[in-house]
Amino acid sequence: MWGDNLVTDKFTGKRKTKETNILISIDFASRKIITIDTGIPFFNHMLHAMAFHGFFGLEVTAEGDIDVDPHHLVEDVGLVTGDILADVLKEYGNSRRYGYAVIPMDDALSEVAVDVCGRPYLRYVADFPHDRIGNFDAALIREYLYALTVRAKINLHVSIRYGLNSHHMIESMFKALGKALHIAYTPSEDLQDDMSTKGML
């Protein structure tokens, strides 16, 4: 169980460039604190949904050149999140490795599968009926997921199976992502167990 025999449950990562300044903390042991401020309201909403339904704490403070294009900021939030997940695995040693969730939201249904395997690979399937949700470009979701996948060194398979509303489709995916990540990164009940038949990832 989270928090029983671990040095810390809260992990923090940051990234500062000429384009963005990102600070993120993740606490898989508790979702008491979820505060998201990226300057992009829809992205805030999705990250909050991911943490809340994934049952973990998430603090995000991000600023950047969103007046030019939100791309840099969304991607960099993914990079820092991936860095933190890599740190979580280093600290805990072994995890359950696999996480999976299928989440509906009204007309939409999304499936997310995670393998904490040390090999980055993203499979992302989505066909949105609307390219934009307010001012947010739906194409940026893939940029976030790809950045997270590469830095965390995980297999991430995301399928937004169907939906009539792009907002619902993306939100169901973020909820499923939160649940799958929480399961995958939960420490193994027996920390001596190897995560692979190879003896190492």
C-alpha cells in the first residue's frame, strides 16, 4: 500500500526554458491536494480530472508562450510529468508495472493501457468530431502523451473508441489515464519480485 514503507510519496520535477517554466508535484498516496494552473483552462480541467479519478495528488504551475501557441507548454508539462514517473520507479524499485482502465463519459468511451517497461512507445487512436474545444486544439493531446511516454520510458496505448463530443472524448481518456497510471505505479506487494522474466527491465 502507498505510504506504508516508502521514504516519500511526493515527487517533484521542473523544467525552465526560454519558452516555458514548469513545476509539477505528484503524490500517489493522496489526492488531498490537486491544484492546476497552466494558463489553459481546458488543459487545467483535464489534468484535474486525471488526478482526481486516478486518486493521486497533482500540483502543476506552468507558464509559457501560450500567446504564441500552447504547444510548447502542453508538451513540456508532459515531459516533466514523464520525468517524475521515471523518478517514482527509481525510488520504489518495483511496481505492479501494468495498468489498465476503460472509462465512459456520456457518449464517449476511452481505453488506456500502461506498461512500465523501460521502452517508450505510444499508440494513440482518436477521431475527434471537433478539432477544437473552445480555444484548445485537440491535436495537442497527442503531444502531451508522446512527451510523457518518452520521458517515463513506458508503453502507453490510448484508444478513444468513440464519441460524439470531443470534450467528453478527451475527458474520458484523461480519467482512464489517471487510473491506469496509478495502478501501474503502485509498488509491488513483494518488492523482491522482478518486473520481467529477463530479471531486469
